[in-house]
Amino acid sequence: MSDLTKLTIAEARAGLEKGDFSSRELTAAHITAMTASKPLNAYITETPEQAVEAATDSDTRRAKGEAGKLDGIPLAIKDLFCTKGVLTTAASHILDGFTPHYESTVTANLWNAGAVMLGKVNLDEFAMGSSNETSYYGNVVNPWRREGDESALVPGGSSGGSASAVASFSAMGATGTDTGGSIRQPASFTGIVGMKPTYGRCSRWGVVAFASSLDQPGPMARTVRDTAIMLEAMAGFDPKDSTSVNMPVPNFEAAMTGDIKGLKIGIPKEYRLDGMSEEIDTLWQQGIDWLKAAGAEIVDISLPHTKYALPAYYIIAPAEASSNLARYDGVRYGLRVEGKDLNEMYANTRAEGFGAEVKRRLLIGTYALSAGYYDAYYLKAQKVRARIAEDFKQAYLNVDVILTPTAPSAAFGFGEKGDDPLEMYLNDVFTVPASLAGLPGISVPAGLSTEGLPLGLQLLGKPFDEETVFRAAGVLEEAAAFTATPTDWWRG
Amino acid sequence: MGMIIQGATGDWEVVIGLEIHAQVTSKSKLFSGASAAYGAAPNSQVSFVDAAMPGMLPVINEMAVEQAVRTGLGLNAKINKFSVFDRKNYFYADLPQGYQISQYLQPIVGEGKILIDLKDGETREIGITRLHLEQDAGKSLHDQHPSMSFIDLNRSGVPLMEIVSEPDMRSPEEAAAYVKKIRSIVRYLGTCDGNMEEGSMRADVNVSVRRVGEEFGTRCEMKNINSVRFMQQAIIYEANRQVDILESGGTVEQETRLYDPDRGETRSMRSKEEAHDYRYFPDPDLLPLEFDGAFIERIRETLPELPDPKKARFIKDLGLSPYDAGVLVAEKEVADYFEAVAEGRDAKLAANWVIGELFGHLNRTGKDLADSPVEAPALGDLIDLIKDGTISNRIAKEVFEEMFDTGKKAADIVEEKGLKQVSDTGAIEAAIDAVIAANPDKVAEYRGGKDKLFGFFMGQVMKATQGKANPGVVTEILKPKLDG
């Protein structure tokens, strides 16, 4: 039998249907790969016994003709999703020993579709970071290395464990969450596909909150089709999440017709940054040419408030986080560090429980919401956010999707951007505007950098028009024909 | 009628504004499905949302929204079709989320007004600033362990309405009347049970003093007062404290104070500098609350007749005095009882019986109207016996006493005890003749012009007939006989 881990979800689905192999075999192959991937530190908690059990159940269902849409497919779950009976950490010390008594809606949807959980994957602490360097459980390593260079690179963040697991073939797909680019940027850094749906498409219930008005779960996998298959299972209205939207979930896979003739692709001039690397610019142009060649119409557009997106994001997200993370106080669950009174217990618990980046953002957010500063920071940022959404709305009067680079660079080394948080925040420059506007976006691997590292292109769509995004992404993927994979150095 | 404190340097006026926290009558909590019932075992009514477990999200309880709108309509207030839930951020052990979901800049109910009932049937209008919905915190128990506090989250997330008044009250009596009126209105509406002992209604009281007619002074807030009596004591103490400070040349500091009912004084809890910065911002987990005019109208159609219109009707249609009407409408149960008694009868007589005899007996025995041994139809029957001349008013009081003690029917008691009024002219005439014969000197005095003695003869005749003689018939026969 060939290496089952190299299959796409669509191929595995076909193989399972035909009876070429069982879910037990498919899952076992991934458990082996997961174990071998330890040097990447992608997983925080591995659940192989549960995986085998779930795979066995899946095979039984399939034998009875009751297989679901993702039946028997082994997946990794970002450790921000609460999973019943399985340690859930948000990669933070402060959630020490926290085992939820409930299952997040998105993961419950996946299990209802028959998927198998391999384990919980690493991330930046509370999803705050763009390089997966802030996890209490240590850095996640990118399976990719620069050509002729053995130094370790970051997988991007915050869904770095998801990206690394999928790129290293130790999971067929993974859930991610995207607040300002946390699905798309690591997908770009690891040569996989990452889809952030429209805000409200997937339920946030049971997902540890970072910034509630921005957080959105989404799929990460090795092909556009695989993300479409996964999203269809993950998405749907959830009455338990007041911000989830009551709309039918389309057949996203069916939307991938391969035909984009006449589709209007917007190219925003504001995304052409000063000092942007030549190869990113070249890749972007290449993407434009591919879509044009496939019959799309290229339209130059302007999104004038783009440059205010990052500053606004770094007010709104920390402000919401400062409130969302107040519940981690040592009183009811997770870490408690005793003190002589309640206030000292709070201070000790939070000082020890949160890492430096989380503390930085909680301080920024607390400051931005303080009396006397609220209008100047939070309120202003919300106004900027409205303008940015309006920019997109205007642009979408003339175009169907927008094409941009996903990130301003390829993956970088550990510590390379550690000194200056602002430099790190710049990683999100192309992903944050769509997050603020709540729009769907996908990162598709489109080429390799001069150093041999994957680079992604991003397609953004209209609200709840993931179908067009998938359609265009499928064409882009086919044109790019990205087949490179990292060498499996981590297997030793 | 305002309260004036006479200081050494002149008169001071007291200014009072109230924030009443009223627990919404609702089966479940404001943002979760857990039960909101009172008195369950600690931490037995706590959902994952109420305990602020990671990833849990609030979903608004529509019933609580309806109740808030209903209350707003009862307060003659503007209903805001668009309102916003905000987070009020602060750390406390019984506040699991680290924030309270409340409404800050855009509450569900805006300005309104109510009438408060003062002595002698006088009324005054008090402005309502706003009403907003918010969730309650849990409860800290500090007396269960020598060094630890216990937390009960049953109350965490229970829906509250905060009703904020304008600083329109000028005396402890007015403040008390305001609380009573709010309590009466929410109980009529069925939106809050108004039970201050169980904490379903508590008040934060803002007090300041000023020289009569001048600008408002600096206020102090006394939190969580759960009885009308304590509130009045707190106001008196606090107003005098502020006057003392000002008269001795000091300034009142804006602060939060605690009323200690055992010592009868207020103490500083935290000053303005120590005041929390709540960092309010719109809760991103909740969409703004929006509804249409039809939703409001649907609720308006189900409103009961409220105390003020009911009082006006009792005065206008039933001819009651403003005082009697005010007493009868204060509690919906009383008003309903009274109306059942008055139905098809003399309303004034019914009011007298309810307020005089019934309330008197209930008070003496410490019973509530709900436990009254005499139900409305039974009291109505008694009144009918008076009206048709079967018994006199005086006998009726005896009968009522018996009804209250035994729960028996009026007619049965009258029958059993032979209390039926005597209208037989022969028997009455015989009694009269006997009285006249026994009192020749009084008869002479009467005939000599001492008309007032008529009452004496009346009394003697009634006594001789054990009160059963029909007073009308007695008068009719007695008068010509005395006049000779």
C-alpha cells in the first residue's frame, strides 16, 4: 500500500468509499506520522487511542452504508477548540489541566460528519501571534527549510500547529481560527491552503475567545477542494452563537466548476507596499496573469483606508481580548497561584499564567478602553473599521473577488522578529483588512521564494460568497500547480 | 413636601435619586437557559455560560426583553427599539466573566414618569431617567470558612432591570413612596415579584443636600439597601452628615457609602479616586437588540390596568375618596379583592369594610390578604345582609369577627345566633314602652327640651333587644312616643 498520508481528503474519501483501505488503516498511518513529527512540536495533546476507536466506529458506519461526508478522515484540531474530555489549553499555562465538559459546535459538526480526531495542535498563546513563538508549550517548527540551510523556521501563526501538521502529512486537514490572518498567513508559510470564512459562517461556541468580533474558525488542508469539503462540514447556523448567521450552507465543492470566464478580479493598489520584496510582487503579477489567462477580467481597484487597518486592528483585538481573558482569574478552573488575599491571588495567577505577548495585548487593550482614552482609541478604531468595510463594499460593486499576496514575506527564522512587536504585527498587513470587514478569504500556495520557501496568494470574496472564492481559488491552484513538499527531515 | 434640615447657617434641602435593581420575573437567566429560581442549593443552577467557561457565549432571553419593555410601558417611558449590551469590566470572585453584561449608552427603555402617592391622597410626579437590562453577579459567602470565601453562582446571570430615577425626591417619605410605587407597578405588571427580603428588589440611593433653591450639591451613593425603612434611616443620617460637613466649612466628597443598619450610620466604601474604571464597551458576543413597533404594541395590548388609572377610576366611577382609592390600588391583590366585593354593591360601603374591618383583622393577626379566612364573595354576602336590613351595621361587625375566626358564612352565623334584625313593630313597641316606663325622669328632661337624650333612649332600646332591633323602625316608633 502506498503512503496513505500523502493522499488528499478527496482522494482518501474515494479510497474509503471504494474499500481500498479502511479508516483504521488511514488513521494508523497518520498516528505513525504524528508520532514521527514530534520534532515539529505541532501537537500539544495526541489522542491516538480515541482516534483508533473513532476510526473503528467509522468503518462500522461505512459497512452499514451510513458514512458521513468526512467519515474516517483523520484531522488535527487547533487547541483553541474545546473538546469534551480532552485537555484544552489555548497554548496557555493559565488553562493548566482544563478539560471541558462540552464540545465546540464546529468540532461536534466534524464528528457528526464522521471525522476522526488525531489530537490537539499547538498555537500561539490564546491565538495571539504570527509565528507560533508565544505558546506555553513551545515553538512549532515549520516543516519547510530554506534551501541548503538547516536552521528552523516559524510556521506562522497563530494556527502554526495546524499548518505544520498538515504540511508535514501528520494530519489530512486541521481546524484553524483566524482573527487577523491566523489561518491564511501560516497556510502561506507552510505551502498549504487555509480558508477563513465570512464572520458568522462558523459558530464560535466552544472556541476559546481571543477577539470576539473577529474570531472565525476555518479549515486548513493541502488542496482547495479539501478545505471546501471541510468547511461544508464545519459551517452552519448555531443558535448558541448570537453572531452566527442563519443561512443555508452551500455545497462548496460543487462551486469549484473550474470556470472563471468573465469573473472580475480586483487588484487593490494599496496592497503594493513600499519596500515590498520583489519576489512577492512578482508572484502577485503571476497570479494576475494566471487568472487572466483563465478568462477572468482584471480590474484595478482602490481600498483607500487600507493603511489604517493594522493600527485599528491592534486596538480592537487587544481591547476585546482584555475583557475576554478576564475570566482566567484562578477562581474556577485552570491555574491558581495563591496569594494572601483575593487581589494578590489574581495578580499571582495572571502574572504566572499569561506569557509576555498576551500580557502586552491585555495591557494595550485595557488602556484603549480606559476612561478618557476610549473615544480616542477604541471608538476611533471602530470608525476606521467601518470605513474599511465600506471600502470593500464599494469595490465589490465592480469586482467579484480580490487578489492579493497573503503575507509580505516567506517564513522567517525563530527570534528574527522577536525584538520589535510592530515588525511582527506587519505580517498581518494583507490579512487584517478582510478580518476587520468580516470577509471570506483563502490563501493558496502559488510558488516558491528564491530560498525555496512556499508563498501564498490570497483571494477575498463578498460576504457569504465563499463559493466564488473557492471557484477562483480552484483555478488559481490549478494554474500554480504547486506540488513542492518539504523534505521529511524531522523523521530523522 | 420636602424635608428641610435647619442648620446653624440656614435651611438645607435634601435631594434624592434612586437606582432600583429589580429581578425580572423569568424562568431562566438573562443569557443562559439555567433556572433563575430563588433558594436552590448553592451552585445547582449554573450553566457553563454562567460559570464563564472558556468559549461559552451569551444568548439573550427573549422573555426578559419582553418583561423590560412591559415595565417600560408601565413607567410611561420611551421604549428604544434599538439598544446595545455593553460589558462592564471589573474583577471580583463572584463575577465569573470578569465583566457584567449591562446596557450603558443605549438602554432598552428611556425617559418616563410615575406618580408617587403621599399623605392625604396628594401625589407628585417623579421622572424616570432610564431602565436597562443587566445580569446579576453571584454571591460571595465569607462566613463559611476561617480563611476562604465560598462562591455561589446560582444568582450569576439572573436578569435584572435597573430603574434609574431623576433626582426628583426631596424627603425620605418621598423616596419611600417612590420605592413603593415602583414595587406596586412591577407587581401589577408581573415583571418582578418586588420581594426585598429575598433581594429581588434592592436600591442604590443617591443623596445630596443644597441650600433651598440653589444648585445641586455633591452626592453620595449608598449601595444595596434592601428595606424601605433602612433606606429612610440612611437618607436621614446621610443628609445630616452632609449638612454637618458643609456647615463646618468642609466639602462633601463624591463617594460610595455603605449603610450599616445595626449602627444606623453610613460609612465610606470607596472614594471617587478609588472608583472602578469599568471600561464599558459594546459586547461583541451580542448583536444590538432590535425589535419593531408591532412587538411593543403586542405587549402593550396585554398590560393590565395599572394603579394610577385604577385609582382614578375608583374615585371617578365609584365615588371613593382619593385616600381610600390609593390604599386599595397599592397592591393588585387588594384592588382585585375590593372590586370583587364592590361588584354590584355600594362601593363606599365595600371600601369601608375592606379597609376598616378586613385590614384591621389581617393586621391584628399578621395575615396576608392571600391567607384571609374571609374571601371576597363572603364579605360581599355580609354587606348584602346589611343592605337588605337583615342585620345592622353593629351586628355585622360581630358577624364579621366570627367569620374571620371560623371561616363560616355570614348568613349561617346570623341564623345560628339569631342575630336577625327585629322589625316586628309589636316587639319593638313593647321594648320602647318598657324603657319609657323605667326612665320617667329622663322622659321629663327630654320633653323639657333636652333633645340629645334621644340617643340615650335609642341605646336603651337597642340594648333591650340585644342590638337586633331595626334602628329605623325604633326611631319611627320612639319619636312620637317621646314627643308625647
